[in-house]
Amino acid sequence: ASADPVRMTRDEEIADASFRAADFASLDREHLSVQGCLFTGCLFAGSELARSQFSDVVFRNCDFSNADLLGCSLHRVRFANFAFSRLRTVRFAGCPMHGAAFGDCRFERVEFAQCDLTQAEFFGTRLRGLSFADSDIRGIRVREIGPFELKGLKISPLQAVELARLLGVEIEE
């Protein structure tokens, strides 16, 4: 059963609740604490959740278009995919993002630090200015091999070998 969406506007702490197809578009909260919750098909477009904390939360098919998550803390949070997202001033640190979908995303001041990006998809996403140097990018997938997506990406020498293989370059050992 779906929890009452009013809880998100009323309660300071929300734990172990499941929300389905709830409209949180006008939600304007600070310092909200959400733990162990599931959000399925919920609308967060334009919501403001500054300095809120989310732990052990799953977002499935939710819309965060133009949401303000400034200063939020996300721990063990799962998003289905990031396709068509615009991510501004976001830091992913130590995140298990195996197979994550970043298709047609726009990054501004985004950082990946010690993330598992194995088999992550960056189709149509410019990676200029990003550093994957301390992250695992084995099997990374991009739509176009060439300057559009990879130009300006910072990687380690070992990652350069992996990307060379992706480009079809034969490496002799």
C-alpha cells in the first residue's frame, strides 16, 4: 500500500514508507530525513529539498527535473537511471554505479571519486573536464567513439589502455 504523500510535507522524519505515483512537485522542505523508503513513479520536478538526508532509499521511475537538492546527503540511495539529466555541482564519492545509465546527460561541476563505473553508459554525454582517474571504468560505453564524448576526459595511464581497446586499437604487450 502506498503511504500518504502528506507525510512528506508534515513529518520531519520518514522511515520505511512506500510512495507510488505521488506528486511532490511543489514540495519545499529543508532538513527532511528519509530512511528506508521506496518511491515509485513519483514526481519531484521543481521540488526543493535543501540540506535533506536520504539513506537506504530507492527511486524508481521518478522525475527530478529542476529539483533543488542543494546540500543533500544521499547514502545508499538507488536511482534507476540518470538519462537526460542535467547534473550541476554533484559529487559521486565511492558510489557503486555498475551499469549506470548517463545517456544524453549534461554535466556541470560534476565529480566522480573512487566510483565503480564498470559498464556504465555515457551515450551522447560530453565528459570534458571530468576525471575518472581513480574510478573503475572497465567496459565503459559511449555512443560515438571520438572527440564528442571523450575529449577532455581525465584518465589514468591504465585507463588509457582500456579506452584504446574500446577504440579498436590493438595493444601489443
